[in-house]
Amino acid sequence: MTLIAQILNFVILVVILRAVAYKPVKKILAERSQRIQESLDKADADKAEAERTLRDYKAKLAEAREKAQSIVENAERVAAQDREAAVADTRREIEQMKASARAEIARENERAKDEIRKEVIRLSLLAAGKIVAKNMTTDENETFVENFIDSLDKDKIGELPC
């Protein structure tokens, strides 16, 4: 009888425990399992979000690198154009300076020729005055003019024919 009483007590205890303790423990375990699953789902979502953010950052970084490369290439192109423009301007200035120097040389050459012409005229007039003053004969006059012309050729006064 004690065995039956013990079995009966055990069955009653199991029923009471099942009614009182099993359902709350099962409920607690289910809630805990649900929280763990929610945490895992949230962790997966956070991981996916982090991967998406990383892809976005990598894409933006690649875009920024391309933009920077484009800016550098553009700056190099502009610098090359500026350099070429500066060289062209310098060449143009040099050509203008050469043209100006040539014009100045031509003016100086003309001025020198004019001075030589004036000097030849002055000397010719001086010689003519001496010839008239001496009242030379025709032979003496021709000899004097030839000597004068020879002296001009020896001094090489300009490129003018005498």
C-alpha cells in the first residue's frame, strides 16, 4: 500500500507540478527562445545593413577616387594649355621684339644713309666751291673731280654711287 500511495502521491505531484510549474516553465522557455530568435534575426538584419552600408561607402569611395582623378587630369590639361598659351605669348612677344628691332635697324640705317648723303653733298659743294675759286682749266677740273671721287671710294662712304 505504501507503494500505491507513493505512486498515487507521485502522480498527484506530477499533475500539480504540470498544472502549476510546467506551463509557466514552458512559457518562460518559449519566450526565451523567441527572444533569442529575435536577437538572431536582428543580428542578421544589422549584419545585412552593415554590409549594405559598406558597399555604399566603397561605391562612394570609388566615385570620389574617379572624381579626384578627373579633377587631377583636368588640372593637368588646364596647366598644359596655360603653359602652351604662355609659350605662344612669349614667342609672339619675341617676334614683335624682333620686328621692332628690325624696324629700328632699318630706321637707323636710313638715318645713317641720309647723314652720309648730306655729308657727300656738303663735301661736293665744298669741292665745287674750291674749283670755282681756283678758276681751273677743264683738265684741272676733271683731275680734281676724279681725285675727289677716288677719295670718296677709299673712305667707302655708304653704298651710294658717286
